[in-house]
Amino acid sequence: MQSNDKTASSRLTRREAIGRGLCGAAGLLLAGGWESRASAAAQPVKAKARSVIQIWMWGGPAHLDTFDPKPAAGYDYCGPFSKPIPTNVPGITIGEMLPLLAKQADKYSIIRSMTHGINAHETAAYIVQTGRPPGGRLVYPSVGAVVSLLKGYDAGYRGLIPPYIVLTEPQGRFSESGFLGIRYKPFATGGDPAQARFVVEGVVAQGVSDGQQRNRRELLHKLNTLGNALKDDPALKALDQAEQQAYDLILGDAGKVFDLAREKDELRERYGRNTFGQSCLMARRLVEHGVPFVTINYKGWDTHKQHFQAMRRKLPEMDKGLAALLTDLADRGLLSGTVVWWSGEFGRTPRIQWEEPWNGGRGHYGPVFSAVVAGGGFQGGRVVGASDAKGETVQDRPVYPCDLIAAIYELLGIGPAHKLPNPEGLPLTAAPAAAEGVPSGGRLKEIL
């Protein structure tokens, strides 16, 4: 897939990161080839949510091992995970490796009938994150990019931290900003929040203290004789303002958002002292700070080989981090205004591949998979749809990616018919219009 984004990588450079943090206050436009504004006419929708935390299960998690267990299907489908556990909501059971999330089921809803039928990472990731089928002439923007457009700087957001953050690496499957251009790409933090110092690209430098940053700035000002001589020039005043904003991001309160040492050790332990757990804590801090869209790019779920060995490591880690996030958001009064969206690009083959070379692996599986949503106006303690007895097909109430995305937009106050600016001036909308012929199961009224 191609887009009008000319960059070869999704990660912004240090200079670009600072520029992204300044573009609202300094009124600067990053390269994109055309100016865009969120002022296009659209039917108003009352917003219930302010932010989204997307937990992107990179590679595709197995629905049978997580939120759609099938104990009666037998060993060739369940493997060693044959004892699903009840949750705190009567009638809802989930995988046995998720005991902490079982205590939180009243806070989230499970969609067990997600479907698109695509088994390739790139194209499946595209449809799950844009709601549009792959292969068209245009590359549509992801949900995060649309939120960045309609809830970011163009819509009055004035934070120095960019409105669309990815923790910690770009997803890399497609251009997240699509035809919206580089201005709406996510800022990938880099670094590892589980380390003693979270080294954030463009904000926190490895081995450089805050005092050293201040000393470097003072030396730069002393050496900038031309700038000092022309300090009354209006253009240079604008640059001075931009520089001040940059140092506010690096050394001021905005930059301190990335300092997880400000959290109590007990809370950090509750999330889990690993990259995912601390990313969940970091996501909470970002939405608490007002950032509209945060993606946690959670790798390690493409388990073609030795699947169950990997799951015995990964599922407890996920269980701890996600359960702590839901509890922490709720305790702080943030869950009602924050959508939490858990999903991968697809599920994994229900029937286990015991033969060589897979040795108990699961392949890619797009016909049916699960997603979990919480907060921001989504009702908790519910199950939408169902797969069949072996988790191989949708048995009841198919839900397509565009349906879930439209529900998230609705909670954010983004009308599905909101026009998206594009270089060709086409009448493109946030969610697919009926005339586009994109399969849909209808509005998710069960949980809205």
C-alpha cells in the first residue's frame, strides 16, 4: 500500500518530535503537502469519552486462550488450557490464565464475533485499524490519526505532548496517517518504560541530566551572537517562542509526565515491572494529562511455534498489566472518560498445529476473533456475539472492524459522516458510508 507520506519510517526524529509538540502553540505546520483543518461540516455527536488507550496485540492473540474459551472442543483446540474460570459477572467465563481480569469483568465487554476473513498481518492490521478493506486506491488513516485530526491541535488541543502517542515502537504494518499525511502520524516514544530512566525520543536523552540540558542551552545562547543582535526581529521572536516551548517539553511539567519514578513503587509493582505493565501505567499518565490517543504496541503474539510455552509467559503479564490499568483508571475517575480498546489484527487458528515444525503452534485466523472494550461510555459486564463450538466461525451477531471503530468514534463525539480532508478533495468520511459497500453488522447498541 502506498500513501502520500514520503517518510520511510513511522518513527519521528528528535527534531520532529519537538516540532510535533510545538505545532499547536507555535502555529507551525509540519510537512504534509497540504493544509488540513477539522472544521468540515459534520453532524454533531455528544462526546462521552475524551481519550482512547488502544492495546494493540501485535501479531494476533488466540481467542480460545483468552476471552473465548472452548473447553468442550477438546485437546486439539484447547491444549493444556482446558479449565476456563468464572468472572465476577455471572455467566461470563474467560481463559484460566487471566485470573485478575476475571475479577474486573464488570468493567469491560467482550466481542466474541469480530470478523474480516483476512489472514495476512499487513492487510488485517489495515482493516482493523481503519475500518476499510485493503487494496483500494487510497490509504485511509487509522483511528489514532483521525482522532489526532479531530481532537488534536486543529480542534483546540494545546498540550506540548503530541496528541497521538505510541508506546514504544511503531506498529509498522502500514502508514498510520494514510492520506492525512505526516502531521497526523503517531509519535513513537522509543525507549523502555520499565528501565530506570524512560528514554523518550526527543524528550529524555540517554546519559544527559536536566542540569546538563540547562547548561547546554545557556552556552548555546551565549554563542548565538547573530540571534542576540537581531532579537527584536519578529521572525526570530517566533523562533524564540518555539525554542521555549521545546525546553518546556524537555525540562518542564510536560516532560515530567514520562517520569515513572514519580509513581509509588507499590503501584508500579501492581502493573508489573515489565515493558507492557509499565506501558499501561504510562498510558494512564498520558490520558490523565489530556492526550487524546495512546497506543500500546504489545508485541509477541505471533505464536506459530511453541504457542503454549509463550502463552505461559505472556498471558500472566497481560493479565496483570491490563487489570491494573482498568482498576487504576476507575479509582482515579478516569475510566468513564477513557475508552480502552484491546485487539489484534486477527485471532489464531482454533485447531492447534501439533505437527513439525510448529510443535504446538497456532496460525493466523481472520474468520472470527475477539476484542475487548471498556470505559468511555462502553457498558461493562457484557458479551456481544458468539463463535461456534470450536471457535472457527461466527455463530451469532457478526461484528466487523468498521462497526467497532464507528462505536469508538461515537463515544468520542465524532460523527461517522464527518468529512475527512484529503489531497484530492473527495467526499471521504470518518466511518464507511453505506455506498462504499463495506460489510457491517450495524451499530453496537448492545454495549453503547
